Amino acid sequence: MRALGTRHSFNDLADNGATLVTVTGIAPDPVLDETARTVTVGAGISYGALAAWLQERGWALHNLGSLPHISVAGAVATGTHGSGTRNRILSAAIAGLEYVDADGELRRAGRADPDFDGLPVGLGAFGIVVRVTLDVQPTYLIRQDVYDGPTWDRVLADLDAIMSAAYSVSLFTDWTGDSIQMAWVKRRLAASELDAPEGDAAATPEEFFGAPRDLGPVRLVDAPVDNLTVVGAAGPWSERLPHFRIDSPPSNGNEIQSEYFIDRSNGAAALDALRRLSPLITPLLLVSEIRATAPDRLWLSGSYDRETLALHFTWRNDPDEVGAAVTEVEAALAPFHARPHWGKLTHIQSGQPELLYPRLGDARALFERLDPTGRFSNHRLERLGVRAPR
């Protein structure tokens, strides 16, 4: 038995050839606890819907992914991340879970429980999550601006400074030329500016590490201009942290994605290695995105115990050629101990994840204890060593 959310996945993690259960029909029924600073919601609610609900009440999440369309439970279970050198992945905001176990019983788990750090990025390996509790904070404004690409020399020389220059920074590239394509820079505004949405316009830098501000219109992954969230004006966090609008089709819509997490101290060397693959990967790409995340203690997180650089590839939908390119990308990133995103295309095989995720053995033991008969296992979890073969 496996759980389905909004199905924004590019491998067979959720498949088992038998019983599939969707959580998107679970009523959201949000419950806000302002004293505890948490919200509890049905697992299938999208981040966009939850963000809008919180914003109406003056509350916020610490971060959002590029796409607001994805379900909360599915995103956190696979380690979806957002961006910002001081921002942990979305899963790190999980304060509690309610799930149906292998016996059909409703169980609850929270941060006070032993081994809880093994559950938020749980890959559906221990039960069907039906409700989640997330940390919230008072609402805030974000202004995002786009800059024509800084040069590769500047990116490689000042990578940490660039990625740390704002609340969230995304670099977009196709790996060719002397410059990247774009830098998306999202700045969090002070509370005093909440009543002045354009209040920081005069203070917005016209350059970003030598790159001029792009006054638009901005395009991304061949998507229509109006698919993107507003650039060049401050607005609620819920409408600026995602790249794509909740009321438009997500991203390009016909693509394959892969992604890898490396220690940020190896970032410049890894980027240089990927640039050498440009003749192979560029013709197959829609775009690549480079983001950063803060360390966390979640056992199966790509950012577990290290400052992380996330290297994301949005490929054109050509499975055979993309598969070959992914093999080359993974070989180039192997010296940097790149951890694959659990929900994206990867050729990482059994034995490798245990070298990449230091707590994978603990996670496997936890899942075996919570689901001893393997009701929630499947061939991918077994192949990756997350569950024992049966």
C-alpha cells in the first residue's frame, strides 16, 4: 500500500502495483494554534492553499517551494526544500504527524517522541500520513527581483556570498557561456514596511554581484510570463516565495526533473564539473536551478548535518536521452557525495544511499519497527536500502 499526493514525482517511489491511496481528498480542516505557533491540516492540502489560508489570518510558513501546487504531505515526505542559506527544508517545519499504521490504527507522533527525526522525510515507508502539524510565524513581506546572470567567474569565486545575499536566492543556468542566465533574489522586508508594499523600492539594488536588474518581462522554462509570481514589487510571502503562481499550470508541464544535494563547501568545484558536461546536458535541458538550504537533523533529508547546495535539473521530456544524461551528471557529482532528491529521477542504486545518508540505517530500523510486515514497502524502497528486501 502506497500513498499518493499531487503526484509531482518523477520516479516510482509511490508505486507498488497494488493498492494506492490518495490523501488529496482528506478535508484540510486547518486548526491554528497561535499560542503554540502551529497549524494542523489535512495531509493532501496544497502549500498554495495553506499559504493563502494562513496569510488571511496574519500567519506564515518559513519557506515555500518553487511550485505552490504540491501537497504538504508529499512534499515533506520526499524532502522538498525551498531556498535560503538560513532556511531549513520544508520538512523541518513539521512538529507532528498523524498517520494510519499497518494495522489500520490512527497514530500520532511529535517532536518529543524518540526517533521523530526519522519521520518527516519518511518516504511513505511507515504508514499513510493523514494530518500534519507545522510551525508558523507572523506574516511577512517578500520582494523578489531578477538580475541578468552574473558571470560564472563571479559565481564560482563568490558562491557563498551570492547564495547568502538575501532571504532566498535562485540561480538559473543552462551551463553554457560565460554567465548564468538569471539570479532570482527574494528579500524579506522589515515589519515596519508591512503597510508600504513598495516601501523598499528605492533601496532595491540595481546590480547583484555585477549583474544588472532585469526589468522584465521574465520568462522561465518556456512557461508563459503570467505563470510566474510578481517581480519587482513587494507582496505577501505566500505570493512571492514560489516562482510559479497557484492559479496557473505549474512549471513547463511536460518535463522530467532530477536533483542533487551537496555540501556547499564543495559547491564551486561541483558547478565547475557540471559546466564541463554542457555539450551533453544543455541540449536536453529546459533549465537548471541552483539553491541553498540550512542544515537540519532529519535522518533522510538532503541537508542532514551540512550546509547544502541543491542542484536541480528540469529536462525536456525525452526519457531515453535524459536517462543517459542523468548517469553522466551523477558520475560527475559522485566525488562530492551528492544526495539524490527522493522524488526525482535518479540512477542511485542499492548500497549508495547508505554512504550518502548517515542515518539511513536508523531510518530503516524505525520503518521496520513501525511496519514489520512491509505493508508500506515497495521495490524502490528496497532497492535503495530504505526497507529490507522481502
